[in-house]
Amino acid sequence: MATGTGRPWWAPPPYSTPESPSASPFPSPPSSSFTADPPAEFLCPISGSLMADPVIVPPGQTFERACIQACAALAFSPPAVAADLAASASSSSPLVLIPNVALRTAILNWCDRLGLPHPAPLSPDTAHDIVRRLMPRAREDHQSSTESPLPGPQAAAAAASVRVRRQQSADGFLQQRGEALEEEIMAVLVSDGGATPAEQASAMASLRQATRENREVRRQLCTPRLLAALRPMLLSPDAGVQANAAAAVVNLSLEPENKSRIVRSGAVSPLVDVLRGGALEARDHAAGAIYSLAVEDENRAAIGVLGAIPPLLELFAGGGGAAVGYRARREAGMALYHVSLSGMNRSKLARAPGAVRTLLAAAEARDRNNEADAAALRRLAVMVLANLAGCADGRAALMDGGAVAAVARLMSGGGAAPGSAEEEYCISALYGMSRGSMRFRGLARAAGVEAALQPVAEGGGGVGRDMARRTLRAMRGEDEEAPGPAGAGMLGRQWDDGSVVSEGLVSIRRPPHRSNYGAGTAGSNTTQF
């Protein structure tokens, strides 16, 4: 994509004004003062000139203000611009431009270090002339791809070739853009004297916006040095910096190959600190990040060891104030579910103070104002309870905490409707607690578990019916099957998620990966922020 002169292929040489044919759009120093070419990220992708007033357009790209305004005024979108400026020009809403304070500071610092004068903003006339020069070239590219005179197969081959070139051009641009943004952010965060709070805020806002856009940018930006720079931002005393940094981690973690990199970078510890006492929005995003990272099997043990379980429980319970909303609690619940798929973490969860009480309270909660949200949290609670029943410590903690009676109430009182996923989780939890436990028999009889399970055991088929029958036999002392190891499934089989349920139920118990609020991409497991 580069031309060898530090500017993109579509950008013309620095514009010469009529008054001074060899002059650039901003004052130039004598040639003897040039000691280095400006970094590529300091140049406007449209003009190829050092930016004096860099601004961010909504997709997250940075341009010289006058150039992007000229593009909008002329209803022209050059290859560098992801936004449809033609549509913006025809609509009544103005083009939203956000000053890129971090990049402007980095450019001025670079000029000061080299003793160069600061760049001057382009005049509107100059910017319009630059954009007009680009327009014929773009039209030629468009005509070559849409008006091929070749017949039949030759035309199809030519069109395919154009598509390949466009894709290669787009991939190259995204790679350059990711590299440029990384340099831009690092220039601010590691600058001499340290970044000011305003510079940190601008850098984190830019990173959060850029990581929302597409997979390639997220892959490009998930580098060890950028992740290392993110860690102190997660602990910033500024609530906005903290929230944007945590949201950027969530977005970076959407790519499967990034999940292990983030954990290895040491980002989990500051995320846990944010969960414990961070700003409200930052806690929300930190829970989402832990959830996303815990989807990867190899990350779960590390997340548990680093202390994520207690603050996740507190957030799931709504701790930290009445302002804790449904989304934060849901993200915390999903994180607990995935973290508790690890046998080591199930024991940690069982020993966490108040864990069973928190989960049972959520499993039985009702909210007349928003029953749909309450139902979703109830499902998450019984999902974690079913996981917890997969180890000896968990079974003991559940029975100590009154889980047998609580689960029976859910089934008989309508909290877990017949045939629902919630009912399957309840049966799974009861089946797990029944494994080799004489104590369970007495608790189950007292709680009326037999009346709750009998309709299921006498019903149609499926895994739920089989588990209900085995649980009833265990209550009656009729099941002579020796207790299997912790995490063993029905008939002694070991399931790949470490749960106590059978293979048929595993597919029900795994929540689908999703993209929430329409912001994520298909197949992602959490929200893009």
C-alpha cells in the first residue's frame, strides 16, 4: 500500500499552492533541518501530508479535518475512508468528527524533538483541490470493474481479478491501519514525561472504537506491547479511561487467537482488581472480558487462581450498589458458568464464602418489572449450580446451603417449567448431589424431591428422564452403581466439559455463542463495546 514516499498509493504528492509551486500545505523548515521522515501514522491518508488537525470519523479512522470535510462536501469516498461520505452529504445530519488529541500531541512532540515547525491546517480550497485530483482516479477504478467490454468468461475473470485486488488492497489497508494505530497509542502512553489524563482518555477512546470495527484490526492490535500498555490503564483513577480500556480488552478478546495472548500478557489481574472496586461501567466490561476469556478451556484455571471468582459472585449478586444493572450481572453469571467448568475452579467456588447462598437467591428471584431479565439470571444460577454439583466439595456445599430443597421448589413451584432448559439444569444438579451420598436421601425425602421428579421420570424420553429415574433410585437406595469420580457423567462416562450430565444434555447446557445488541459479529461470544 505504501508508495515509498510515506504516503498511501492513492494520495498525490504534497500539494503545491499557486503562490509557491514547491511549497507543501504546511510551512516547511530548511532542508538541513530534516533528520527523519515523519511516521506513516502522522500523515493524512488522503493528502499524504503531516496532519495539523487530525480528527476521527465514526468508523475510527483518522484524517486531516479539512480533507475529510472536503470529501464530505464533494460526496466522495476515497479508498481510505470506510464511511459512506456520499450518504453523509445527502443526509440532514452533519458529519461527526472527533478531535484526535492523542495523535495531535504525538505529532507536535515529534516536531519539537526534531526542531521542526508545527504543521499548519490545510485551507478548505487546498483540501478541495486535493480531493478533486483523487476523484478521476477513483472513477477509472470503478469503470474498470463495472464496464468491462470483455464477453462471457473473460469478463467474469476480469471482474474476479478486480475483486481480488480490492480485497488485497483492503487487507493491506487494515494491516497498515492497525500498525499505525498501535504506534499512535504507544507514542502517547510511553511519551517522555508521561501522558496527561486527557491524552490517556483520547488514546483509550480511539483504541476502543478501532477494536469494535473488524476482526483484522483486532488481530493486528493484540500485541504484547499494546497489552502491556493497557494494564495500567485498567487501573487508572479516571473512570472513563478505565472503562474504555476494559471495553477494548473485551473487543480484543472476541478473536479466538487473542484470548490466550491476553491471559499470558497479565491482563487478568488488573481485570480482577476492576471487578473488586472499579468504576461501574468498567466493572461491567471487566466481567465481559473475564467471560470471553474463560470460553477458552486453557484460560479457566488461570482465571480462578488469579482470584476472579469472589468478585464475580459479588457482581452477579448485584453487589456494589443498586446501580448494578442486568447486563453486568449477566456477564458475571456467564463468566462464573465458564470458569466453573474447570474442576479446580468448582472447588474454589464451593469454598467461596456465600457462593451457594448467592446462587440460590438468584435462582429463586422474581422481578415483576422485568421478569425476562430475572428469568435469564435464574437460568445462569442453575447452570452454575449444576456445575458445582460435579465435585465432592460442591455437593457438600450445596447440601449444606439448602440446595436440595431450593431446587425442588424451583421444579414444583413453576420456576423451572416442565421441559425447559431450567428444568434440565435442576435435574442435573439433583442427580449430581445424589451421587454416592447417603445424606442426600434424607434431604431429598424431606424436600419432596420425589414428587418433583416423578412426572419427569414417567414422561417421554431423553436424558432428563434417565437422570430423574437414577436420582429416584438413589433416593430409594436402589441404585447400586458405585459412585464415579468427580465430574463423571451418567453410566460413568467422563464428559468433555467436566459436568455431571450426559452427552445429550451437554449440548443444552452450553450457552450459544452470540453477539449482543447487534454490535458483535456472528460467532462472537460476548458483546462488542
